[in-house]
Amino acid sequence: MMRSRLLSIRSGAAGFTLLLLGSCGHPAGTPCEIQGSGFTSSHDCAHQCLSRWQIACPDGSRVTPNTCSGAFDCSPGSCPDGQVCYADDDPFEARTYCVMADTCGNLNDETRGTWERESLEHQRTLVNEYNAKRKRRLEAKKGGEPWITSDAEPLQTDP
């Protein structure tokens, strides 16, 4: 009896702690600014402050939202109402996160859905291109074919 009561108290305390930790930081859409730089930078968002990240909008423009993002590792259609899943166009790291649906203006549902899918497809293309380029570099270092990025300019040997 005493043991089961002790387990109930521990379970309740653990649940309460998770609830508190899960609610730390500002929610998606809250204005934010990153303080500091590098490893010492910080922000008050629950997930990420988008004050230094640019988002490519469906019309081709780029915006820096200066707001907190929603959850990371989303997929198209998985974000809460009022948010869309955006795939960052960073070729080094495949990163997705929920952003406010009005980040690029007032878009209709079809445009937002297309934006989610196209940003993910674009990200996959960039990451695949980067990985292929990296593979060619590694093969060249191991004695494979030389890796050439462009035609060389002719050398000028005459003074």
C-alpha cells in the first residue's frame, strides 16, 4: 500500500515537472529577438526565434519574421491551425518547423499547402545536391577523378 502510494506521488511529480518544462518559452508567433551570438546566444521562445532566419515566400520574396517558431520536425499538414510547416532552404541541415500561416501575407489554403510541399521539395533538392558535391570531393581526396567545379582560366606565362 505504501509503495503504490509512493509510486503515485512520484508519477504525479514527474508529470507536473514535464508539464512545467513543456510550457517554458513563448509560443509560435510571439515577437522575439536573439540576444548575443554563437554559443552564448539565447531567446525566450519555446522552440526557435526566427529573428536571424529568412523564410522564402511563395511569391519569391524573403522575410525575416522576428517571431517565435512553432514545433520542429513537422511535415506538410501537421502544424496546428494558423501555422504552416516550412522547410528551411539550408543545404547543410534539413530542418522543418511550423511558422505562422500569415508570415508571407494572407495566403489561401491552397497556396499555403503548395508552399509547404514545395519548400520541402526544394529543401530535399538542395540537400541532395550538397551531398553529391561532398561525395565527389571525398572521392577526389581518395584518389578518384579530380573534382572540377568550372573550366580553368588560361595561365598567362608572358610578362
